[in-house]
Amino acid sequence: MTKDQKNEVIELLKEKFAQYNNFYITDTESLTVEQVSKLRRTCFNKQVEMKVAKNTLIRKALESLDAEKYAGVYDSLHNVTALLFSENPKEPALIISSFRKESNGEKPVLKAAFINGDIYAGDNNLKALTQIKTKNELIGEVIGLLQSPAKRVLAALLHHHEKQAETSASAE
């Protein structure tokens, strides 16, 4: 790779890191070409961008954006690295999990995930990440919580109102 090519890759990566709040660092080392293609297709279908790049270039891109913010990620940059960029914080975890189930394998390995500023290092975080709540799910839960007491209050008021109407009707 020439210096210019390397700089191109770094610029492209910087754009992606700046664009997405969530990215996963995975190790796809012993996957076959066919498996990697399948993983790419799955990612594409789920609006997850997959980029394979050299660790040194990934590190340079992160350092030039915000060396401190991404400091916890650098230890994960070894072996073969595929980055999964996603708007949805748990989609890459779901993709990795189902991919492993289908292939009965341990790959891709989750080296780290960067979710809205938090770093989850290590493959043992995969299960927790598949259960992470997306912003929309959290909003839905809050709305549900807000609605339920209101429904009970309304039901109680209606019931009370009906009772009053019955009482005044029987008094006449």
C-alpha cells in the first residue's frame, strides 16, 4: 500500500467513526471467503456497514479523531479486524450471534464494541450486547409506563362516574 492509499483508508475510516455512535471490532480471521461474503450480505441487509482494514490504519483514524475517547479500543486492534458500523447499537451483536449459531463456530469473535461512548471489551460481552435496548425500545417502554397509570386513573374515574349516575338514577 502506498502512503496515499493508506491516507485514503484513514480518511474513509474517520468519516465512518464520525458518522456512527456505534461500532463493533470483530476478528474474522479463520472465516472462509464464502463466510465473509455471507457476513457482508447479512450486514448489508440489516443496514450495518462492514469494513475490513489494517489495525494500524484503524488506530490512526481513531487517534486523529479523538485519541482519548477511543483509548479503550486500541488493545482490541490485533489479528484480522472487521469493523461493523451501525445506527442500531445491538444489530451487529445479533448478526454475530446468529452467524455463529448457523456456522456452529466461535467466529467472528467480538474484540470490542463502542456503543454511544461506552466500550465493551471482550467476546464475553456479546450476549449482553444482544439484549441492549435501542433508543426506540426505551422510548416505547417509557410511553408504556406513562400510559398505564393514566389508563387506570381513567378507568377508575369512569367507574366512579357510572356509579354516581346509577345512584342518582335510582334516587329519582
